[in-house]
Amino acid sequence: MKKNLGATHALRAVFAIRDKILSGQYSPGDRLGEVAIAEELNISRTPVRDALSHLAGEGMLERASTGGFVIRDFGFDDIADSIELRGILEGTVARLAAERGASKVRMNKLDKIILSIDECFDTEKFKVNRTLYAERNAEFHEEFGKLSGSEVMERELSRVMKMPFASPSAFLSNKKESRAYYLELCTAQQQHRDILLAIAKGQGTRAEAIARAHANLAMVSLGETLAINPLKFTSQNSKSK
């Protein structure tokens, strides 16, 4: 996640706006005003502006010709395809890293990031510091994208991350607060470890499979949330079946 989103208020705004998009409170084409959001969240306009720019980078919003941001028109199929493509690319990165040999420097850096993600979990209360998790999870995936040493893969993966809900932390929500959600994030963290272990052992096929399963975990989480308001997320641009 970008440095200017390191502030708690900016991440809080990201989560809040995502939740409103997922719940259908914001519809495709709706214009988002910095002032209104800032007043609702009781924060200044600067973190809201940073949050809107970040969400535009994730593909959820687009810049209006007259300035500001509007909600993009996308459907469940668009989200599913974006996450599927991310899983394919991250799986390929994992396989190539295992087969070609990954940089020890990058592997060590990823190991340290994983340890820092562990700090986000409160094992006694079964809670996660989602602000910190979002930052460090994004850092992990950004660094992971470089692991194969392929500029082509890194570039294409970066492009996919700009598609709706394909960002590694896009499934995080302010509204989810349960032991099941905690365990879901624990599973994601274990997958981080398992991917790196498979790469270190040169197990390309296994590394690829775990990386793809890791992306699918985000799809499962989003699917549970989107099922609440399925009709509100049926884009006119989605293919009819």
C-alpha cells in the first residue's frame, strides 16, 4: 500500500468506502465527494483524498472528466475474473521463482515481512489489526511480484492489481469481526509461509498451486459479502448467461 496511506485515517476511509460499495450504498456512476465522506467519518479531507486515489488505483473508482471520482460499473463476473487472473499470474511467479531460483535477498525480505504480519494477530482475543495487516500484506505481495526476476511478470501483475477487487487487501472490511474471519486471515498468512517454503525447496508445481489457492481465498471472502446484495453488483457490462 502506498506510503501516503500509512495513516490510520486514510485506511479507515478505504475500508469504509469499500464497505459502502459492497453493501450497495454506493452505486455505479455515483460521484464521491471528499467533503461529505470526511464529515461522515469525522476526519480531514486529505486522508479521504488519499483513499479515493488508492481505490481508483485498485479499479473500483475512476476519475470523472470534471474532477473527482465516480464508482466504476462492474459486476461479480468482473471481480471473479480479476481475482482469477491475479491467481494465475502469482502462481506463475511462484513457479518460475522455484524453477529458476529466487533471489536470497528477496526471499529473506519476504520472510521478514511475514514475521511482521504475525504482529497483526491477537491470538488471545482472536482479532486482527486490519490497518497494519493491510499495509504489510500489500508490502508482501508487492515484493513477491518481483520474486521470479521477470520484468514481464512483475509488470503484468502490477496491471492486474488495478482491476476491481484484485488488490491483495481488497477483501478486508471494517464490518467483519468474527472468529471465522480471524481464522480466514490466519489461513492466508500460513499460505504466505507455504508458498515461500515450496519455492525454497524448488517445488514449482506446489508453489503455483498454493499461490492460486491464496488468491481464491480472497474470492471466497468477497463472495460471502457480495451474496448479501447480488443484484446491486450485476453490471450492465457483464456477460449474460
